Amino acid sequence: MDASIKSDNARQPGERRNNQRRRPRRWIPYAGALVLLGLIVFGLWPQPIPVETAKVVSGPLRATVNEEGETRIKERFVISATVTGQLRRVPFKPGAAVLAGETVLAVIDPPASTPLDPRTRSAAEARRDAAAANLEKARATHDFALSEWKRSERLYTEGTVSEQELELAQWREISAAREKAAAESALRQAEAELADFASGSAHSGARPVEVKSPVTGRVLRVFEESTRPVIAGTPLLEVGDPADLEVVIEVLSRDGAVIQAGAKVELEQWGGSRPLEARVRWVEPAAFTKISALGVEEQRVNVIADLVTPPDQRVNLGDNFRVEARIVTWETDRTLKVSAGALFRRGTEWQTFVLEGGRARLRKVSVGRSSGTEMQILEGLNEEDEVVVYPGDRIRDGLRVRPIKI
């Protein structure tokens, strides 16, 4: 028994030392659990949402109406045939230079007579013979009426016939004289027709007619180039001065109502490296209906603008060229402004999110004019305020955000 007690006493110090070494490791599981819990809390803790921001600044701002337009020559002339005849070949091509009163644009020869076939000749000769017979009859009738009038005049002097009978004889003589003159004219016409068509050649002594340019400029279009018979009034060419241009801009009627004469216009995408300058001359008083590319009916009106840029800086710009027009309706050198993407409407009010202490704060603002990309701020914001651009539905008042650079 003493031996067993000694052996137990001998083991107790060793076991005591092992227990002392194992005791400090008991906290490790608890520490791991705390670390895991911390990681879970950190992972679930809401992080600041990255947002794009912009600052409120002071600077120039202008409101514009942007639409497509076309150039056109102010004064264009359609040259037409002045007489009926045979048009000679037109030697001009579009772009050819012409001088007012000097350049002959077209030459028209008198029409040639058409030779008669035997049947037509016989008909013409019959008309001539009938006209000659009518003339002989008219002459005889006039001679009889003239002699009757003279006899009635003599008898009226002697008191044999009345004044009414004398006037009736005078009227018959006048009528017979007119019928005689008409018969002579019909005979001359029939003889001229027969002689003219029978010759089969152009009128003797007739000269070609030259059509000259009424303006100095260039040929815009050639309607009739080849030789062919034409009648008076047939369009032959179109001429004008390409340096004398204006711009026609189709705008919505609601935009046309705010555009004033003299407004500045910038023309871009015309083919040159620099925008062209123009001024609004007037807005047409009548609008028209036009179907848009989306199939929507729109009321549009034409705005006419005069080019201010000198012709030597737009040499290649011609008639009916497409341009991008920017009409300035309002502008100022300095005003408080912000990116239009930072503003949104809720009901009838404009609002924005302003960065304050790392959080987005909702604020009401009062806006003025807009340039499309920027808007004028009248109330609610101060210069150097930082606002959230394109906030969307994910941003709420008081939410933590983190600005990012784009």
C-alpha cells in the first residue's frame, strides 16, 4: 500500500505539469469564433456605394435648339425657252460659270416647215380655192351694197326715201365691207400656209434666238441637254450664285415660337474643320405637319438663316448641302450651373443628392435654362457643392456613398 501511494505521488507532479501546459490552449476556439464573428459582421456591414459626382460651378451657359438644316441659294433662276423651235445642244454642265447678259445658255432655231403629202396638199389647195371664191362673193356683195347706199343717199336728198331706209343701206354697205376684209384675210392665210409648207424649209430670213444668263454665277442643273424641239416656256437650265447662300432649318413649332430674328446660329458637320456662323433672318409664319422617323406626327416650321462666314472660308459649300444647326435662344457669360444628369424631378419639383459628410442628402433646387448637358441653378445649391450624377433608384437620403472618378 505504501508502494502504491509512493507511485501515485511520483506521477502527480508530471500530470500536474501536463495539465498546466494544456490549460492555456483552451481559449483558441473562442478566439477563432470571435474572429469568424467579426469577419461575418464586417462582411455584412453596409459599405459606402460608389457614385459618380460633379461639382456646382459658375461659368457661361446658353440654351440652344439643335436641328438639321439644308443650304440653298437665295436667288435661283430657271431659264426657259422664249420661243417655240429647235433647241441646239446645250454645252454646259452643272458648275459651269456664267456671266449676266453675256453667256449664251441656249440657242433655239425657228421651227422648219413640214413638206405636204399629196392628200394634205389637195386639202390646202381646196381651202385656198374656197377662200378665193368667198372673196369674189364678198366683193360682189360689197359692190352691190355700196351702189345701193349711194342710190339711197341720192334719193334721200330728193326726198323720195326716208332717213331710216338710208341708214339701213349704209349699214348693209359697212357689213359687206367687213365680210370682204375677212375673206381677203382668209385667202392670204390659205395661200401663206400652202406656200410655207410646200417649201419644206425654214422661214426665210428667220434668225436663231439666243437665251442669255440673267445673273452671274454657276449652272446648277441642266434640264434639256440634247437637241430637240421645244415649245415656249420649256425649262432648259437652272442658274444661281453659290456664294449667296441661306440655310433652311426645320424645327418644332414650339421651338420656333421662342426663336427671334437675329439669333446666332452655328453650323457644324458641313464638311469643314470649323463651324460656320449664321444669323436668323426670320421664322416662317406657317407650320406644316411632318412624320418623324419614329412615325410620330410633328408640327414643324422653317427657320431661315443668312450665312455670316465669308464665302472664301466655305468655298466647297453648295446648294442643298446638309448641316447641323445650333440656334442660340439664350446665353449668359456667368451663372451657377450643374450637370443635367444630377437633377431629377419628383412631382413638380426638381431635386438632387448633395454629398455631406460622406452621405447623400436630398435637396430641392430651383432651375432655370438648360443647354442640354448643363442646367442653370437659381436656388438650392452653392458653388463648389458636390452632387451625385445619375443617382438612380439605389441612392436614398442619408445613404453612405463614396465618390469615384470616371
